[in-house]
Amino acid sequence: MKNVLFVCSQNRLRSPTAEQVFASHPGIEVASAGLNNDAETALTSELVAWADIIFVMEKAHRNKLQKRFKASLKDVRVICLDIPDEYGFMDEALIHLLKVRAARHLPT
């Protein structure tokens, strides 16, 4: 079982959508968090340590993640999905992008 973490800024739109979309994907456990201090679920070193794969939505998220959690990222694969902050929660276009860009990195 792989632990997959989805990360965006606020953990209100993109990463919670990804968490719901992949919640029933076989072979993985999913969670989501945000990098901002006022995120719904703020990213912690415990969550980073839990994850086998971390999907970030933007390059800026990857940079922030690497600066704040560098020591915890040694054995974690970080993948940037390049999904801008222009979608609502469970937006059909967002769901499509998530499935196209993330699914190929997940166990089948």
C-alpha cells in the first residue's frame, strides 16, 4: 500500500478534490494538506514522513515544500501536476486534469 499526499496552498479546492477523486483508487491511502499557515489542514512533518508520493499542484508548492521539509523528503517522490489555482472544489475540469496527470504515477 502506497501513501499518497496531495498538496496545494489552502487545502480547500485542489488537494481536497484530489483526495476525494483518488480515495477509492486501489493500492493507495490518500490524504491532503495545504502549505499555507491558514490551510484547512496544514502540512506537517508527520504527513510528509507518512507519504511515499507527494503531488503538488504548482512549482511554487514544490519549492516551498523542499525548503520547509527538506530533511523529511529523502525517500519521498515529489511530483508537480502543474494545475493552476483556477478551479472550484470538485470542478469537472479539475477532476479530468487530476486523473490525466496523477493516475500514471499511481499503482494500478
